[in-house]
Amino acid sequence: MKNIIIFICLVIAISCTAQTKDTKVNGAKQEINQVLEQWHKAAADASYDTYFELMTEDAIFIGTDATENWDLISFKAFSKPYFDKGKAWSFSTLERNIFTQNTTNLAWFDELLDTQMGICRGSGVLEKTKEGWKVKHYVLSIAIPNENVKEITALKKTFDNDLIKKLRSKKN
């Protein structure tokens, strides 16, 4: 009888621990989702301060152009004229997947977005700071259907070849 009681207590303890972890993970995912929605809304509303306050000080933004790999200071400088015009860019979420672990203050995600460029894919990393979750690294890509890759590749061939030469010459 004593062994049965110990076993039941052990099962209850394990169950409670698993539920606590699930609740914590789901709570974090909801917070992250809200931060990303606020971040995209801030761009659509041209709220420069809000947008950049939702990024870490060492944030990186990688845009759709192969030359767009910005640290926060450079991205702010690039973005400021767009925000100053009253509307930076407008991305609305079509789908989002968020991944977290209990053992780290980092989370990662991917998302499909409805944008002025059509469907784009965003992916990135968020870091939990004293002020809450913030975007640490973001990559934006234009989603190209596989059946259109050949024509897109031909369209950007000259640009790509020139950039490849330039980047390879920097290595030497």
C-alpha cells in the first residue's frame, strides 16, 4: 500500500511539472507573437521609436536584397526616411511558427507575410530582455514559387554575377 501511495504521488508530481512547463512555453509563445505583431504594426503606422524599441541593441536585419545585411544603427539610418514619410512598410501575418526552450532566453520563429511585395517569408530570433521579448535577428525573403525560379534567376543574373565578383575579390 505504501508503494502505491508513493507511486501516485510521483505521477502527480511529474504531471504538475509537465503542465507548468507547457504553460510557461505557451505563455512565452503568446508574448512573442504579440511582440512580432506590435513590431509589424509599428512599421505600418510609421512609429519609428516603437519599431526600434522592439529590437535588441545588437539586432541584425537582413532584407530581400543580397546587399541588405544591417546592424541596428545602419538599419535605423536606412529606415528613417521611410518612417518619416508616414508609412514604412506593411506586413500582415498569414502564418507563424514559434519555437522556444525552457532553458534559454532565446526563441526563434518563421512566418509567412502578406506584403506589398506579395507573399514574403520572415524568420528570426528573439531574446528575452529585462524589458521583455525583443527581435535580435530578422531575415526577410521574397517567396518565389518553384515554377518561377528559372525566370527570376535569369532576371537577376547580371546583378548576382557582379556581386559575386565583388564579394570574392574582397576575400583575396
